Amino acid sequence: MDNFSIGFIGAGNMGTAIMKGIASSSLSDKITLYTFDPDASKVEALSKFGVKSCSSESELTAACKYVFLAVKPQIIEGVLKAAAPGATKDKVFISIAAGITDEFVASQTLPEAKVILVMPNTPLLLGEGASALSRNDRVTDEEFDFILNIFRICGKAAVIPKDKMKEIIAINGSSPAFIYLFAKGFIDYAASVGIDADAATELFSQSLIGSAKMITDSGKTIDELIKMVSSPGGTTLAGLDRLYEGNLTDTVKKCCESCTNRAYELSK
């Protein structure tokens, strides 16, 4: 084991995306990647990126300084119990499982375990991820910065308080699905009035990208940006009036609250 050995228990979409991001980055010549997954085909597909395979969770944990828990929260307890024999106090566990706490990871491995919690999202698959990170007190600044840098390679990353890791899920982890549903409404409307689906998808998608850049780069508040598009008596205000009638922002808030409540139900 060395300080630049990183292992992934789980080679699903998210774990694979992070591994590919590391393998294609400037860090690749300094890092040795390992993975374990019961699906041998997933592991084999990663071999061309230089990822080494392990035969079990405990073998991977013993081999690596940093151990990513890239599995669903519903199965993480069994995964941690299987990984525990390879755990030592110098290891750093990185959980991307929704709702899982650092205390739970420590309870299944070592009482003094170093744990980093991460909530990534699926645009990470394109190198455009938005990831929230926190850590427990045992993780050093150097260790945390190393992992933070990995997620910045795969997109944007922000550090938040540990006690907000469940609440953040609605903001970046689950929000792509909510945005896709919002987009579907516009694209379905285009089809209903005879507009080509490809053209509508391209124009609306670019509108999402451009609007996001206006939020991050224009220096204006959300309310100011809405006003910029809304000419008195114009088409935008006519549409906005219907969204206000439907209490869109209240609906979004209830959506986020339901997402957070489920995260607490999954919490261990």
C-alpha cells in the first residue's frame, strides 16, 4: 500500500465515472487504481484504463490507502462487514451512498475510521459533475484535499457541513432527474405544436446551459435574471403567471423535502 493507491468497491456508473476521470487526468501517473465488483464484466471493462482487480472487499481495503464505497445504501452494511478485515486506522473511507453517515461506516469497520462523505451526481459521467463533500475529524487536511481534487477533476465540488449531507442530495444529487422532468415538459410541448424534436431538444438544452452560466457568471441575482427576460406585457410574463399560479417554487420545495426525508429513512 502507498499513499496514492485508490480502491473502488463497486464498479457501477458512478464508481466507473470517477475511475475514468482519474485515469484520464494528470494524476494518472501518480495513482494506482483498484476495484472489486461481483460483476466481472464491469471489472474487465476497466482494465483498459489500467484499473487492477481485487478478488474481495477485504483484499481491496488492505491494498489501498483510499477506499471508495461506490455502492447503494441498501447493501452498504454487508459491504463494510466484508471490507472490515482489511481496515486499519490509516485508511480513508469515501462513501458516495446517500444517507450513510460517517458514524455508521466507523461502526462497521474501525471506531477510529477516517471517513469522507460525498454526494456526487450523474453528470460526473461527462466530467461535468457537481459533488458535495464533508469529513469527520480524523481525516487530515492533506487527505481531504487529495479527494476534493479528484472530484474537481470530474466537475465542480463544494465542501459543506457534515450535518447537511442529507439535505444537499436534493440540490445536486437528485436534481438532475428533476431538471430532466422539467425539460420533458418543454420538449413534449414542442412536439404537440409540430416542432421537430431534435431542434427543440437542442435549443432547450442550450437554454439550460446558457441560463446556468448566467446564474454563475453574470453577477446578478436569480430575481434580477428573471426580470431581464420579462418585458412588461410580454410573452415571458404570460408564462410566468401560470407558473406562479401553479406554485412552482412551493412544489420544488416539497420535492426537495421528500428527497431529504427519504435520505433520513435510508440513513445508517
